[in-house]
Amino acid sequence: MADQGQDPSTIKCLNVPCCLFCPFLPHMTFTPEPSLTVSARIFLSLGSLSGCASVAFSAAFAHLPVFAAGVPVMVQTALTQQQFHSLGLVIVGLSCFCLGASRWLLAAGWLMVAGLLLFSFNLYARHVLGFDAFRALVPWGGGAWLLAWLCLTLGFASAAARKTAA
């Protein structure tokens, strides 16, 4: 909420000027925020790249003649999970920028990356390339994702606790 006489362009919500999204203040400009933190940049980049890869893999599986007989259900599951957790990485990156990179948010991000490697990319290697050496690690990828979402929850809870304590 703005104080009496406060310039509306200086009001901020989650480090983003409110006027950026306000349809009633189209004449307002805002000063760009400082650059993204390293952790935010890493997780936003990895999430975006993973999302791009999932779209590319989906297109390849749908259109390449090699996969004309169909794609195994395991690969479809890997694609779906990759898409969800790519968005999860983007959420972690935005959270690191808006709330600060707490140990819980950093753990959530790296656990999501580990889950992508151990689950999705492991299943792609197994079913597409026939590389079966790391088959036993697939459940560890799912476990990493479960822990990642729990860490993200704790990251949000600790940020809320810090804000109410201040």
C-alpha cells in the first residue's frame, strides 16, 4: 500500500514495481532491477533449456521414422516429468530472485536438476540409445524430485517466517 504522497512507481511487490502490472498507471516507468543473482540465472537457464529439450524430444518422438512404431510409456512418462520439473526449476529461479537464495531454495533447484538427470535423461538413454548401465538410478531421480518439492516448500515457509519476523 502506498503512503500519502508516495510516488506509485516506487511501490514494489516481490521486487517488481507494482506499476509494471497495473493497467491504471500506463504512463509510469520503472527503474530496472539489479541483474539476476547467479543462482537465479542458473536455475532459470537450466529450467528453460530443459523445457526446450522436452519440446525437441517430443517432436522427435512424434515425427522421426525411427519411432513410427510408437514411443514406450516410460519415455512418455520421462517427457511429462521433464516438462513439470523444468517449470519447477523456473519457479526455483524466480524464487531465488524474489526471496533470496536460501539453502532450501538452492537445495530444491539442485535436487530438481539431479532428478532430471537421474530420471528423465536416464530413461531416454535406456529406451532410445539402449544404454542400460544406470538403470538402478531411475528411482533415485524420482526421490530427488520428491525432496526438491519438499525443500521448495521449506524455502517458501522460511521466507514467510523471515518476513513476519522482520
